[in-house]
Amino acid sequence: MKTTINNLSVFTSGNTNNKSIIFVHGFPFDHRMWDAQIEMLSEDYYCITYDIRGLGESLTGDGQFTMESFVDDLETIIDELKLKLPVLCGLSMGGYISLRATERMEKRFRALILCDTKALADDNAGKIKRAEGIKSINENGVENFVGQFVPNCFSDNFMMKNKPGYEEVLIRSKSSSPIGVKGGLLAMAGRTDTTAFLPNILIPTLVICGEEDKLTPPDVMKSMSDQINNSEFHVIDRAGHMAPLEAADIVNEKMRSFLAEYSEH
Ligand code: MLT
């Protein structure tokens, strides 16, 4: 079911009486990157996805986004849907949102799933790259920027073997609002570093990383996971940065067993 909350497109499936999971997608994608997870998990869980402001079907507005405003949006959805202790699951930029949301309001979540993401903020080189991205969108358009950015998010194996699936995601991302994409870049460049908070995380945490993730590689994610007390870490063979989409069956299995262990408490 689709609903609109504060100009954000929110999608729910499954029985509202079940335990809930809220999924936060990566950049510059939309809620559909979680389709395979929703299909499997909505049998037993109330699943919520949404399009981050500026991406997918959510309204872009002025594009003046911050990581804090992205967390505010997540909180509004949780409030409006009256979710009680959802599991929070985020990939990459969705992971930055999830980590900061956990830092701000950990007591509101039952457990955390971090896919292909990191706690580190952008260093100077990273900030300059974001600025170059914005300049390139201004000069050459969002399609061109997305066309260069998105291939880095997938393993070569996936792009070769699942060409139609990959191209569908690429075309969808290319149709993103330029103001929305630039707003996402600014929000990521300005985000805080959540590394110091990692040892304070009390909720059970599942950490998933594609073996061939070029943006948040396994060594970076392992080090993040090691700093979280109650965490388990899995590397997904032959997948890239979009592991839940590239290797849905394996990721679903990891999520299912993690959820079975922790969602009953
Ligand atoms: C994402 O997948 O959300 C982005 O690659 C994150 C980033 O650019 O830091």
C-alpha cells in the first residue's frame, strides 16, 4: 500500500500486527531496491519502505537537505505509522541515516541492520568529490552524473549476468530530480561521523557487506562491526555495494536468521 507522509512516498506491506521493519535505501536509488527483501519478509513482518526526500517519488522541494533532516523524516514516518520498536535496516546513505537515527534515538529501535555502509564521515577528498559531483550535474546533467556513479555500486559479475535488472535500476536513477540528487550529495558531505558512537550501540546489529563493494569495502565494514558490541558480520560472496539487490537470496537468509533470533524479544 502506498501512502504519503509529509510529502514522502511510503510503502507498506504485510500485517500491521506483526513486528515491523523499516528499510532505508541508498543513493541515488529508491525504495524498489528492497523489493526482494519485502517480498520475502512481508509474510512474517510488517515491512515499510519509503523514498528518501529528493529521490524516487518523494517530493524534492528546495533540495536543502541535511542528514539531520533525513533522520527527522524517518522519525516522522515512524510516528505517523505508530511503529513500536521497528527493526531499522539501511544501505549506504540509508545506513548513514540509520546510524545517526540510532545515535539520536536508539530506544525507538529493536535491532539494526547495516548493509554496505560506514560510520566514517566524508574526509576532505570525499567532500571535494561531492562538490565535483554537484558541478558535473550543473554542467552536464544528472543523467551523466548517475551514469558514472551507479556502475561503481554494482559488481562486474552482476552487471554482466543481470544486464536487464541492472539497466532498469540505472534508467530509474537517471530519471532522478537533479535538485534531489544534489541535495543528497550535500547532505552526505555534511554528515557527522558516528564512529565514536559505535561502542555505545546496545541493540543487536547485523552488518552485511558485498565482497566486491568498492565504496564501503569489507575491511572498512568489518572494522565498523568490530566496534559494535552485539554485532554479527557477513561478507556476501561476489556481490558489490548493492548486496541486498545483487544477492537477494543469500542476504535474505542472513536477515531472516538474524530477525528470528532477535525480533521475538
Ligand atoms: C549510496 O549508495 O548510498 C552512496 O554510494 C553513498 C555514498 O556516496 O557515500
